[in-house]
Amino acid sequence: MLALFQKLGYTTLSTLQKLGRANLFILHVVTGLPEILTRVRLLLVQVYSVGVLTVLLVSISGLFVGMVLGLQGYNVLSDFGAEQTLGVMVAASLVRELGPVVTALLFSGRAGSALTAEIGLMKATEQLSGMEMMAVDPVKRIIAPRFFAGCLSMPLLASLFSMIGVMGGYFVGVGLLGVDEGAFWAQMKSRIDFYDDVVNGLIKSAVFGVIVTWIAVFEGYDAVPTSEGVSRATTRSVVYSAFAVLGWDFVLTALMFGGD
Amino acid sequence: MTGGNADDEVLVSIRNLVFSRGSRKIFDGVDLDIPRGKITAIMGPSGTGKTTLLKLIGGQLRPDSGTITVDGRIVHELSLGRLYELRKKIGMLFQTGALLTDLNVFENVAFPLREHTKLPESMIRTLVLMKLQAVGLRGARDLMPAQLSGGMARRVALARAITLDPMMILYDEPFTGQDPISMGVLVKLIRDLNRELGLTSIVVSHDVEETASIADYIYLISEGKVVGQGTPDAIRHSESPWVLQFMEGLADGPVPFHYPAPDYAADLLNPPA
Ligand SMILES: Nc1ncnc2c1ncn2[C@@H]1O[C@H](COP(=O)(O)OP(=O)(O)O)[C@@H](O)[C@H]1O
Ligand SMILES: [Mg+2]
């Protein structure tokens, strides 16, 4: 019994310590912003490897998710004779929920895990220590460009996901199932609100971008510098990101859409 | 660089250093002096804390107590900015080379220049090629670190360590895992660079022969203490049984061959239930 409490206490303490480290770490990363603004090239290289290389994955996934939404939505809506609102349903699901959430999960699997592994390996091979000894701050030189590249890429990727998803829903709904084209777009246009839906969706994806990239770079930087340690850190990066994204999605949804 | 009085002759001075990892005391009252312009070797078995000592000198770790003075400044009392200024004057050669794997050889050597200076590209090129020439790898400038042999990687790291014209270089196990030829190359490079650039060198190693052949002075460390010191000749003719065992590579001696274990016969006859 005592042992159980001991273990519980230890776990709580070490979790709190880690949270503390993560917070100090992100403050340190943010102080690297002025330097990045004077050396934009460092950021662009990372936007390419974190963002651009994720475009294909996000596009294909968006297309399929949109097509599935078109099929499922049609099945339900046609029971009520409301097929014309298919466009609204597809767009609202994508822009409010699936765009930000699914993109964040894909982003963490494709880019977040790669960031964690890369930074962890740089630590394990003493590249980060080596930089410190060359009087270069690795948090500002290595971590900060990657962090800001991730934060910048996520909202763009989520928007892309939603746009392609709507196209997928359109192909299935209008192209295959014969929903009226004019109604599909007109209903979507009149019922999707710019502020309530689009802006809230963008805010969500921006928040998820910060969370996922933060977790990814911190797990890499905090990894035990061995092959095993890096492998564990990579797994943790993806798992924690998934929990954090789904948890925060609930909180944000409650705040944004909870009332009506 | 060299001043008149005796204190100026010492670049790094360590007094009563205590440092622990967890409950284990890695250093327990170590005193060392590293003279300017000389090659000082610090030797000891693996795991005694040689790398740790270099990190303490470079300010990456803080001592529990005691002082480490580098060029008249107490390292662990410096602000981060001052510490970085000091580090620009110290080159460190990591055991693995620690080259940046996403940059080629040229860019690795140019890295400190690009980070710390605003020199024009043509000047950077000239400086980098000079440093690469000094280590004999001017022709390898376009290779990526993964394409280099272990010995070449260390030479590139050495070129990078001298790009900012430091006053001191710290070498972490420069000979470990090298074939005889690259071993010879590295021995010659360390000796020549120290003389020609007027550097101070600290070589941390457990390779007795090579280290003894270039060092001006040797410290032997074991179990957190300095157990022997002197010129290579003096060390070779030391009376201390520990020094003798280490220098001659004897299997048994003050460092026992057996890891502490219960009595052998009793252990064999009493298997656990
Ligand atoms: N980051 C670390 N955390 C905990 N213990 C460490 C760490 N680095 C080294 N040690 C321990 O400190 C001791 C000295 O390590 P090190 O300085 O690398 O020895 P050497 O370079 O002489 O082989 C070793 O027992 C090692 O296990
Ligand atoms: Mg070592």
C-alpha cells in the first residue's frame, strides 16, 4: 500500500517536473524569434521539411475523408429528404472538426515524429553539445526554426485538408449520387459562417500546431541520448500529441460551439 | 599571450573539484593545472569521468564544489553571455566528432564563422580551405559526414575546432578506434597544431603509448582522484603500483581483474533455490 503511494507520488512529481521543464524550454525557444526573423532562410528550410513534405499526405487524406463524408452524409440526409444540405454538412464537419483534428494527427505522425527523432539523434550524437561548445545556442539555432515552422505550417495544412475534403464531398455527392450542384454550393455558402466556422477552425488548427510541434521538439530535446531513448521519445511524441489534440479539441469546441 | 608571473603560465586551474552523478562521486577533490602552450594529458580508465571533466572545463556542467578557472575566470560564475565569449576561445573535439550531419564538410568548418562573424563569402572560403588544408582534407570539402571514415571525421572536427583561432583545444579520446595510420596522422596533427598555432591542448585518453608520445605532462585519474602525475618519463618510471598497472596494461593489480563477487567456490556450490 505504502509502495503504491510512493510510486504515485514519484510519478506525479516527475510529471510535474517534466511539465516545468517543457514550459521553461518553450520560453527559451520563443526568445529565439528575433534571430529567426533576421535569418529567414533557417525558417524556410524547416517550413519545407516540416510543412511542404506533408502536403501530399494531407491532400490525399483530405480527399478520402471528404468522399466518405459525402457518402455517409447522403445516406443520413436523404432519409429526411435533405440531400441539398449535404454541402453544409460536409463543409461544417471539415472546417470545424475534421480539418484541424485529423490534420494535427497526421502532422504529428509525419512531421512531429521526424522532428523528435532528428533532434533526439542530434543530442545522442553530441551535435547539440558540440554547438554549445562552439558558443552557439542549439535551442535558438536548431529548435526555434523547427518550432515556428511547425506552428506556421499546421493552419495552412488544415485549410488545405478542408478545401480538398470539400472537393471530395462534391465529387461523391454531386458527381456520383446526383445531389443538385447549385443547392450544394448555395446552401454551403449561406450556412457556413466566416467567423463562427472558418475562423474558429483556423484558431483550432493553430492551437494544435503549437501543441504538436511543442511536444515534438521538447520530447526530442529531452530524450535520453541513446538509441533506445530516442525511439521511446518518438513514440511518446506521437502518443502525447494525439491525447493533447483530442483533449484540447473538446475544450476548444466547448468554448467555441458549446452555446448553440 | 604569455605574461611575466607564474600565474599567467597556467591557463586552466582546477582546485578541489567535487562532482557527482546521482549518488556516485565522479570527482572527489581533484587539483589540476594546465600550463599554457603545452600539451597536457589526462588519462584514466573508461568511465572515470574524463569526458565529464572536459564538460566541466567548458562550463556545460557545474561542479558541486571547488573551482575551475580558465584564463583567469571562474567558469561556473560566468553569465551565459560571458561563458559563450569564453567558449569561442576554446575548441573542443568530441569523441564522436559531433559534426552536423545535414551539412557537408565545407559547411561544417564554416559553421562557427557563419554563426559568429559577418565575414564576406570569399573570406569564409579562404579561411575554411586553409583550415581544411591544415588537416589534409581540402579535397574532401564536398563530402557529407556520413561519407567520412572515423579518422577523417575527427580531422574535419579538428579543422572546425580551430576555425575561430582558439587559445585552447580540448581533445576527447582522439585516438580511440583509429587504425594505425590515422592514429599516426592525429598524433602528428595534435603536436603540430599545438606548436604552430601556439595553442594549449588538453588530451583526454586511455591510449597510453600515443598519449605519452605527445604529452608534456600527464595526470592519471582514477576513482575521482588524481593518482599520479608527471612528465611521461617520470610516469613510466613511477613506483606506484596503480600507475604501473595502467601504463603497462596489466590485467590484475590495484584495479582487480574480478568485479566484486561472493566467494567463487561457495557461489558454485550454492545455486539459488
Ligand atoms: N548524462 C549522464 N547522466 C548520468 N551519468 C552519466 C552521464 N554521463 C556520464 N555519466 C556517468 O559518469 C561517469 C563518467 O563518464 P565519462 O565522463 O563519460 O567517463 P569517461 O569519458 O572517462 O569514459 C560514467 O560512469 C557514466 O556512466
Ligand atoms: Mg569519454
